[in-house]
Amino acid sequence: MIKLRLVTKNLLDDLKRLTAEADTIYWMTAFLMKSGVREVLPSLREAALRGADIKILTGDYLSITQPDALQLLIEEIPSAEVRMMESGGTSFHPKAYLFQSKTSATVIVGSSNLSKSALTSGIEWNLYAPSTVDTDIFETAAHEFMNLFLSPNTVQLNSGQITRYRARYDETNRKLPFSAALDPKTEVEMTFGATTQEQHVADPTAPYEVTSLEPRPAQQLALDALNETVEEGYEKALVVLATGLGKTYLAAFFAQDYPRVLFIAHREELLLQAQQSFAHVFPERTSGIYDGQQKENDADFIFASIQTLAMQHHLHRFEPTAFDLIVVDEFHHAAAPTYEKVLNHFKPKFLLGLTATPDRLDNKDVYSLCDGNEAISIHFLDAIRQNWLSPFIYYGVLDETDYSALKWRNNRYDEEELLRLQMRDSYAEAVLAAWKKHKQSRTIGFCSSVRQAVFLSEHFEQAGYCSLALHGNTDRETRAAARSMLESGQLDIIFTVDLFNEGVDIPSVDTLLFARPTESLTIFTQQIGRGLRLAAGKSHCTIIDLIGNYRNARKKYQVFTDNNELPPKISSDTFTEPTYFDFHFETAVIDLLEAMKQNEPIQQRLINAYFDLKEELGHRPTYLEYHLKANEDSRAIQQKFKTYPILLEHAGELNELETEVLKQHRDWLIEVNRTGMNKSYKMVVLKYMLSRGAANWYKPVSANEVTPFFHTYLMEKPYRRDADMADKQGLALHDYNEDKVAKLIEKMPMTKWSGTSKGLIQFETGMFTPQLDVEKEHEEILFKWMKEICEYRLHWYFERKGFKRVSHVSS
């Protein structure tokens, strides 16, 4: 029997031996050096060839990890998942090596980073723990590893991300030697842990106030929309249901017709709450938890953590057809590639995504995983209008802090730089003054970090108020006591980071204080929801928001609009609806927001979003990928660039040959992108033409040739059929007659498109002909761009046709 042992030299020998045997290989090291990667590369390469699940997590702390080491890993082992923890100045020091084969499992934890000296001759201590010593050690370690691996602070590494890190690495190592001492603030941060990662608190499942389990009004609306979506032939859908309207119960009601259901979430508390909700609706059906602690996989309903399912050896325990319905709660908490890997394994009859945050751009991963199909959106504004949630009064207060010089990366400010601005007495005094002026009785204050929460709490205590800072390392007893004290009035305010974002409710909270820049519209929306629960004696919620010149200061107001679009001017009158929500902006705030408006050139924002997405994906995004995943609205591309290849030109992304193709065919590319689409017919004709290949797609085509493809495509999915067949033209497609369909094609897309194309298309003697002369070397490029535009426009058309939204109706 292999025993627990201490490894003080030549850890490399153990790593090589275990890598040669394992089919699961998870490594986490504070930093990677090229010398270390070279030593393990042959073993990892062999493991990858036999299909091992390889995940490696490293950190950017103090910029010690070498970019060349990262590049070597992703080039030599492309199948491995390599992620980097972006520490924001927070210490990151783990060193752990996890292995599992069919017969054994091993965890090595100690001091050795991935460098040659640490693996061979350096003074290092590592504890070697095989599963024969502790049968649970691997599963426990793997669960904790995946929590970090899928943390919002990590990024999937590709060449673009490594290039961005390399610039920071070069800058840091010009100014700072590796031996730089930790300052006192860093020591405090090490004590509190990684403060920008999500912090959570357990919340008892809220009682479902019914005698017989029937859907509430909002849930019934959502159920009706989902059932229509299923009938229309969609296989995936997203439901946006404001916080407090019961997303989990909606999922349970929807599960009625599905024998086996998989419910995926990112947090244990959400799994347990979902399990209880489903048990209330279906007391006779079985359920099980599948996470780091429990592995119950033989039940009607399985509630699984994404962290566990993302491990290959767990995912493959389930057959692809094991579940009829898969429900994913709050997609945005784990990396989209991880969810894609899990969801690509399964073949359910239906995939349902749930979220409380309506902003498409901030929540882009949710939309892309559901193919952009949003079945229904019930915004918190709609819920307030129908008296399902509490009214609110919003106060926009000027924050005179200058955020303009702060570094911004991966959608957030550099934490250390931000803290230097927030940990000032003058800032704390401004926060206190705004709160005293507008507060009611029970407040949650949202901060950027644990250190800021502690700092503000101490400042409020010194001013004579009962205050407490809660964070992820606060013990459960203190959290529970704080909640009771706030409800009873013994506490005036709780300062926190992201502790109350989801699944945790204190309905009696009547004041929200935002003492942080809004970096994520998703989190901002969730935090607003913390104050909108209905409660006895509560007339409304007060929202106190300090507004400075931070990046999303204007953009955040999208969450207060019905269409998620910013109005031309932001003022108190812009959003106010008497009896529902009342807005008050200080004049200085209005002036600031107007000044910031001038600094938002949309063309540059669209290009920046392109490069951000390219970096995230590791390749040039397609037009449809931009639509589904970029942080800007793809509709603006047509307005500002006329077509996607022109955006690529302005971004400097075209090579010499691509530039020639764009120059020669610019008018045609613009025409296909801009032509009107009251129906899908034009793009369906183009889709058929493109099916003929790069050398033939632009050759003349007759309606009779297009007819079989045209009919099959539109009839294949009910949502396509229903979108375009509600009038007499569409009726010809129901009772299929080839001549009638051919005449429809001639009359509608062919005749109309040729008539509006300004000579770019000719339709004569029954032949539809793009007026194109394409050089041989240009064919593949033009063909690729045409496919992208056609794919984007069809997707956007049917997505728009399928969208449902609760109407703006007073109760």
C-alpha cells in the first residue's frame, strides 16, 4: 500500500510517472517558468494524445509567470485548458498537482512551482497523498481546484491573452525585481483572501406562500412563453425573470413533461434551494445532488455543480441522452467555454437558461449558449409596475473621485489602484453624508473589496452608527446574527462586496447604498434586486448611488430602461414614473454624465469590443460571434461601418489580399448587409446559393432550382415557418406545390431584391444573377464573408421574431 510521504527533492520524477498513468491531470501553481514547462512537456504531450483531461491554473501575481512558458503550453498541448488567475494585486500562492486514473488517485500539495529548480534540485517540501490514505482527498481537492479554475477572476489563455499579459510582464519586470517585499496592505489582503472573487452566504429557502402549488402570475406568463417556444421548434431558450419572481419554481413547473432533468448551478446553496423547490412541486419524484461532496446520479432530478460536471471523469459518467431537460441557473458565473464543453456533451430535448439580469451585452455568454433565443423577459421595472416588486426612489449623488487614470482590464478596475482612491477619509465622509441625507432604516452597502467594506464600516461606527462588514470569510454564525440584527433594527447598515448578489434575501431592507463603480451591469441589477422584495410596512426602497467618472457611469442606466438602450439625455425626468420609480439626480451628476457622453465615439467602442472578443476567443470573431458574444450591439455595425468587413478594415485586421477583395466588392458587401428583411426570403435564397461553393455561389440561379431548399429550410423548424407564413404569400409553403413556391420566390425575394439593389442584382428571363466578376484568388475570401453576413442576418431575423416581452401594463 502506498503511504503518505514527504517529497523533498526530484518531484519531477513523481509528476512524470503519475502523468503517464492518469486520465485526469489538474495542476495549480502560483507561477510557471519556461524551464519547468520544458521538463514536463513530453509527459503532458503523451497524456494529451491519449485523451487525458488536462487543466492547468497559474497566476499573474507580481508578474512572475513567464509569457514564453504560457505560449509553449498552449502551442504544444492545444487540447489542455490553461487559465490564469488575474490577482489584481491579491496574493496567489497555491502549488498542487492532482492525478486520477482508473485505479488510483493522488494529490501532491506543497511548495514546488512549475520551474526546473523547484521540480528537481531546489529546497522544496511537498506532501504526497494517495487515495489509499484518504479515499476522499482527490474529490475534495478537485472540487476546490474547479472552484478556483472557474472563478470570475480567471481567463482562458490563448495567444491574444498572452500578448496582453506579456506587455504587463515586461513593464512590471522593468520596474520591480521578483524579490519585492509585500507591503502591509497586501498582508491584509492575504488574510482576507481574494476579495474580488464572489463572496456568498447561505440563505434558507424562502417559503412559497401557496396552499396548492400553482404558478404565480409572472411564472405563468413565462411558462406560456416557454411552451410556445417548444411548440415553435426551438430546442434552447433563455428566460429573464427579475429577482424575486421565482426562477427556480418556474423551472420546476416547466419540468412537468420531462422525465429526467439536470439542473446546473455554480453554488451549493442554489442547488439545495432548487432541490427543495422541485420537491415541493413533485413530492413523489426522486432527486439527487451531484457536487464535490455528493455523487447521486440515479434520480429523476439531478442538481449538479458546474465545477464538478466540468471534470471529464464526472461528465462521462452520464450518457449524452441521460436527460430530457437541462436547466442552467445564472450562466454568467463560469467561463462560457466550460459550459459549452458540458452542454456539448449532452443531447437533451430542451435547454433552459435562467437569469435575472436583462442586459444582453453584459450577459452575453447566457445569450450565446441559448443561440440568442430569449423566450421572455420580465424586467424588474415591469414587475414593479404590476406590483410584484417594491417601488423605489433613486438618488444619483456626485462622487468627486477621479477614476480616469485607473487601469482597466478584463472588465474591471485594477484593485490596488482603485483602493488607493477609496481608502481616503474624504471619500468615506462623502459616502456617509449621502447616506445620512437619503437613508431609511435598514441598509445594505455595496463595496468594491473587503478592505473597502471594513474601512467604511469603521468610519460609520466612529460616526455613531451600528455598522458591520461581512465578507466570504465571515463565519456563518456572525452572518446569521447580522441578518437578524439588521431586520430587528439593531444594525443600521451592513457593508459587503458581492455577498448579497444572489439567492440571499432580507425583504425588509429598504435602502441600498452603492459606494463602488459599476463595473458589471449584471451585478448592479442583482444588487438592485436585493432591495425590491415586498415586505410588511415597507413602502418603497431607497437607492443611493455615488456617480463618478468611471467607465460605466452612463452605461449603467440601461438597466432602468425597457429596451436596454440609453436615452439621449439622462436626467430626473428621463426615468421617473410616478407611483413606481422616482429619480433624483444632482445637477453636477447630470453635467458629468453629459460630459462623458461626448467621450464615447461609437466606432472606436465597436472596434474595442472586436479586439476584446478576439482576445477572449483566440481567433477572429465571425459576424455572428460578434452579435452573440461581443460587449457592443452588433446593430451599430451597419449604422457606423455599413458591413462587418469594413469594421475589420478600420480595425487594421485585413491582410493585403483581403483589402483588395473589400475594395473590389465593397458595394456588394454593403448591399447584402443593408437590404431590408420584412421576411427571411432573401437570405434563404442566398443561403442556397452559398451551398453551391466558393466558385459557383454567385452564378445565375432560377427559382425552380432554389425551391426544394427554400421550402425545406423554412418548414424544417416551426419557428421559421410561423415567422414568415402568417399571410397569403406564406400559405403557399404549407400545402407544398413546387410551381407555387417557385412563383413566390420569383415574386418576392428575386424581383424585390433586384429592384432595390441599384443594379447589383439582375433578374431577367427567370434567372437571378448577382452582378459580380470575382477573381479566382478572391473567391474564398468573398465566399467566407458572404456566409458570415448571411448567417448573421438569418439568425438576427428569427431571433427578433421570436422575442417575447411582458408588456408595459399597470396592474
